Amino acid sequence: MKATATHFAEYAAEALALGLFMISACAFTTLLEYPGSPWHAAIPNGDLRRALIGAAMGLTAIALIYSPFGRRSGAHMNPSVTLAFLRLGRIAPRDAAAYIAAQFAGGTLGVLASAALFGPWLASPEVHYVVTVPGPLGTGAAFATEFGMSFGLMALVLNVNASPRLMRWTGVFAGVTVALYIALLAPLSGMSINPARTFASAVPAHTWSAWWLYVLAPPLGMLAAAEGFRRTHAAPEAGCAKFHHAPGRSCIFCEHQHGASPVSAAGAVSRPAFIPTSRFD
């Protein structure tokens, strides 16, 4: 209970991050896909509109990762990411459980807030609360797509984050990957790779089509990537569960692993020491 109270700021930051991500997803999708929107009329090509939505969401992810609250929580914004870091021993089980609860709560509140803002536009069949449902090839193709995207994103994040030269760009790599996934693969599965993101849209939409695959495929994909990383790196647990570990920032992950001592990223580079603070700085 003491740890939970101490880390409440991280949990709140995590909820806020996914909530803002979902508001951005609802806003840009409504802007480009609602038939009554002038942007929809100005861009008649559906593939181009989807690419623009992907670019917007990739930039949103990058902005959140490097924001003050993203730097505070690590900006997982995804239960699958949190579970992968848990498998690597980079986050305490109690913190992982609280992060996952915060992600589901924050994402859902973000979509509900968007529903209040955009009303019938967001509820229209063309937007439908940005739900994720399988594409025309069915659930099998959607499951494979979600698993593959999740595996690829987590493998990329872990390997970039383990590189002393590239680690500070981990958030950029992740955001660009999200943008490409939406632009190229969203028609196959709706592009979720995130159980909390799918749940957040399904609640107000009352649409639970093949919801099980969005609960299973992303965590399995990211856990597989974490397992592969464990088997190919000498010290897979050495490293931080933050996408961006800015110098001088507090870190519950480094605290969990090494107390107040620096954390070595893949045995190569020292991370900033844990600095206790209660602010979103």
C-alpha cells in the first residue's frame, strides 16, 4: 500500500497519457472520416485520409512520450507493453497491475470525453467511436496482423532502447512505427495492438466484435518479443521500462531494480539515478 501511494503520480500520468491519445484518435478520425467534415470532402481518397490519421497518431504518441507526464510514467499507454516489461523484470508486479488498471480507465475516459465533445459525429457509422474490428479477411488475418505488429513494435523498442546511440530516440521510432501500422495495416485488423485502446472504444460503441483477439494477440506478440530479447541479450533485465529516460527524472523502474543506484542499459550505459519527487517534472 505504501508503494501504491508513493507511485500514484506515475499511475495518474499513465492514465492521462492514454486518455489524451484516445482523444486525439477520436478528434482526427472524426475530422477526416465524418462525411459532413470539410476535410473529408477535401480529401476524397480513403487511403490518403488513413495515412494522415496515422501520421497524426504517430506524432501524438511521440509528443506524449516526451511530455512531462510521459517522462514521468514512461508512457507505456498499453497493457501489452507493461506486461512485456514485467516479463523482463523491469517493473514491479504491483506497479504493473496499477499501470494496466490506469490504462483501461484513462483510455475509456478519453473516449467518453470525446463522445461528449463530438457527439453524433463520433457516433456516426463512418467513425463509430474509432472501434477496432477485424477487416474483410476475417479474424484469423486480424489475429495474425495484431500479433505481428505487436511483436515488431516491442522488438524495435527493446533493441533501440538497448543502444547507447539510439536510446533517446526510442519514442520517435515507436511513433513512426505506429503511423506506418495505421497507414498500411489498419484495414486488416483496425490497428489496435492495445487491449485498453480497444476496450475504450468498445464501451460507448457497444461493439465487441472479436474482442477476444485484441485481448490475446497484442500481449502474446509483445511477450514473444520480450522472450526473444531475453534469449539474445546477456543482461535483458538491465534497462529501464521508460520509452524515454530523461536525466534527472524520477524513475520507479530504476528504483525497483537497483534502489538508488544507476541502471545499466543492456550492460553498456548508466541510466540516471532514481530521484524521488512527487511532481510531474
